[in-house]
Amino acid sequence: MNIVVGAIVAIVVTTLTCSAMLFVRRRAPEGSYFTDGDRASGVFGVLATGFSVLLGFIIFLAFDSYDQARSGAETESTIVAQQLETAQFFPTTTAHTLSGQLVCYARSVVHTEWPAMTDGSIGETVNPWGVEMFHTLQGFTPSTDTEQSAYDRWLDQTANREQARIDRVHGAVGLIPFPLWLVLYAISAVIFVYMLFFADSGEHARTQVMLMGSVTLVITLLLLLLTFFDHPHGEGFGKLQPVAMQRNLRIMDEEMHAVGLDLSLPCDEQGRAS
């Protein structure tokens, strides 16, 4: 959900609730439906406090997951660049093969995995070029101390890269379970109905609109914020995009050009096997 759609939703919901308040106000008694306003306000305070604490805690956890996905994408990109350097300490044939597969891995992240994360279809799939790199080194036996050191380093970087990928994709299918959404919307509905009992024909209409509108707008914006964090990948203001890996692809191209590494890549521009 982008910021324009969110603004439209907030305006529409607030308009509807304010209209409902004005409609109920027409037949409401003076002083509202509550005979004891202080007691009614105290009960409303309990409802609002419980809802705000629950929602605030959920937003905090959702933001933490959002930040984890962002950090995972940055870390994965950095490790791919580091592995390109590590690969150059293998024998020439193996080094070229691994370097090409790393470039294809990065392209696949940008052009295949990221769209799949945006629409929530990535599921439990793996990056095929990660598998290809595993097969490339599966039968490799280091013959020198340098190759052994590079081999050990490569395995460590691979484990870190895979963990970073998990952090990147873990929020692609949604972070908030359905029962929790159900509870949040049910409490919101309870607060809305409770607010209608504050309708007072003796107050000015603008006061009643402010009363209902401010509460509705705050709750709607918080739920929209939670919706944003629930699906952090995609297009739109603030959404996570493959900026780090795109930047890394440009850096890798510059590095390979600087060292005269001319590769025959086993994939196309989209990271698909050719």
C-alpha cells in the first residue's frame, strides 16, 4: 500500500465514521447517552489504553522485522562482493566459474527474487545460483595453503550469505498472523461503537466531528502503518527495494573490469540460466 492509497483510505474511513456520529447525534439526548460521563470516560480510557499498548507493541515488533529484512539485504549484498574477491584465490577455471555464478546470483536477486517477494510468491524457494556454486565446489580439493584458506573462507561467507538471505525474505509473506489482525479490527470496531454513545445533540456538530474524527484518524493511521510493515518489499515510498544488490552489481562490474576479468556469464541480464 503506497502513501496515496493510505491517505485515501484514512480520509474515507474518517469521513464515514464522522458521518455516522452526526447521524446518531440527531436523535441523541443532550449530554450523550451516558448519564455518568466520568465513568464512561474511564471505561473508554481502559479500552483505548489496552488497544494502544497492544498496537504499539505489535508495531515495534513489525518494525524490528522490517529493519531485519533491510539489514539482511545489505549484508547479503556485501557478502556477495566479498565472495567475488575470495573466488579469485581458487584455480583459474574454478575462479571464473564461481565469479560468473556470483554475478548471476546477484542478478537473480534483483530481477527474480525481489518481484516474487513483492507479490508474496517466493515461498520456500532457493536461489538456483546458490545451488550451482555449491555444485562447483562440491568436488574441489584445495592443493595449496592459499586455496585451503580461500576454501574455508568461502564456506564461512556462504553460511553468512544464506542467513542474510533468510533475513531478507522472511517478511515477504506477511509478518502479522490473521488472528491478530482479527483482534485489532474487532477492538477498533468496539471503540467506534463506544464512541457513538458519546453523541450529544447539545454539542456543536464540529465538536462531535472532532471527537470521532481524531480517534478514527489515529487508529486508522496506526493500522495502515502496521500494514506497511507487514509487507515491507515492493514499490512505493519507504518500501524495501534491491538498491543494495543493484549497487553491488555495478561495483562488481567495475572490479572485474579493473582486474581484467573477462567472464562468459551463464545467465542473461535477468539472472536466468542461458
